[in-house]
Amino acid sequence: MHPMHVISFPKSGRTWLRVMLDDVGLGPIFSYDGADHLLRRHLTDLNPDKTRYAGTSVLLMVRDPRDTVVSGYFQVTRRLRIQVGSLSELLRDDRHGIKKICHFNLQWFAAGHQIHRFAILSYERMHKSPSAALSAVATFAGIVLDDNIAQSVASNRTFQRMRAAEASGELGKRYGDILRPGQRNDEESFKVRRGIVGGYRNYLSQADLSYCEEIIAETGYCPRLDQAMSRWAVEQLAVPDRRLPRNNRDEIA
């Protein structure tokens, strides 16, 4: 079986998923598929042709574009140190903002049928039930986790524990600088920053919120997301191929 690719726009929640998958011995290939903020590509420069993934297994991770863009602002300014102005300016910047996020995800929704094995995981569903999401992703990748293992890993990787592990340097020892705070005394510079569904409301002005709604409506994002999830939600498509070896189960437990 080919290794699973996990594709997402930056700040869609993949760090949390990555740590949990590593805890159970899964090592998929992670990619932003050309959307990395460091590249500063305009949304029109994103490649809609996904045929290079046609024969592979792809898990697309998505998150509410409003939460994604707010989290992206702090990634860009506090960790990557890219000069982009205010949150309102980044929001409207087609190299980083909400229109690019929608465009990226919509390209993948349109290409899903071309991929040999394609599934979607939403951050919101993972937030609601981390152990169920972990089990579904592992099964999609070809491993069936014991329920107790999935629950144990999810309990050990709650937001509070993940943040504490970043602050203590535990995650930094495993992953290097990508999982160390930008500034230890700046909470907004943590890689594991807030982890709240709908937290964008605490950061966006009414004008910014209205702009987001305009873009989401203009692109038809919500109905197209619903259609994609109804067809490709990982919870529906996960099909077991083999059992996790006994020695791995014992080690994780």
C-alpha cells in the first residue's frame, strides 16, 4: 500500500493529528500542496491539477476558513515573521487570506474523484470526537486501532496537554523548532495556540466578518463543502486492511 498523504492549507489542525498519528506509529506524508505561507503564492498560482496524486491515498484536512485565517495570521506574523500588516489586511491578501483558503479547498473537492483513495477530515469533527477521528484516519491508512488505544492517545493529546508539551519542550525534542513557541512569553506565538472552534469571533471586526461571509457565499464554499463531506468524510470511507501488530498495541497502551 502506498503511504497516505495528508494535505491541508496551513493552520487547518494537522499538527494535532500528526502528533496523534505518530503516537500510534503512523507516518503519513504531510503537505501544504504549494500553499505554504512562506511561498507567498497568489491563489491563482495554486495548481488545480492533482493527477500526480491519482494513484495514492489522500486525506484532505479542512477547517472553517475563518478560524484558519486567524490562526494563519499569528503563524505568519509571530512565527514566520513575514510582514503582512494587520489581521484585516492579511484576511484580504490573496497570498494568505480567506479567498485563498477557500480556493485551495475547493480545488481539492473538485479533484477528489481523480484520487484512488480520497477522504476528508474536518478539524471540527476531530475537535468534537478526537478518538473517533483518530480511529477513522488510522483505519483509512490501513490500520485498525483498538478503541482503548485511540481513547488513551486522544486523552493524552488534549489541547491543554499539547500546549503544556510544547511549553515544556517535549514536542520540540521530537519535532524541532516547528513545535517550539516563537516567544515563550507570547501565547499567540505557540504552534498549539488556542484550538477553539469559532474562536475567530474574538479577533475579527464586523467589517472583517462581513468580508468573510461575502467570500464564503461568493465561492459557494459551504454547499460544496457539505457535498464533499457527504461523499468523502473519512468516518464513512475508512475500510480496515490489517490489524495493528500486537507489539505496537502493547507499546502504545
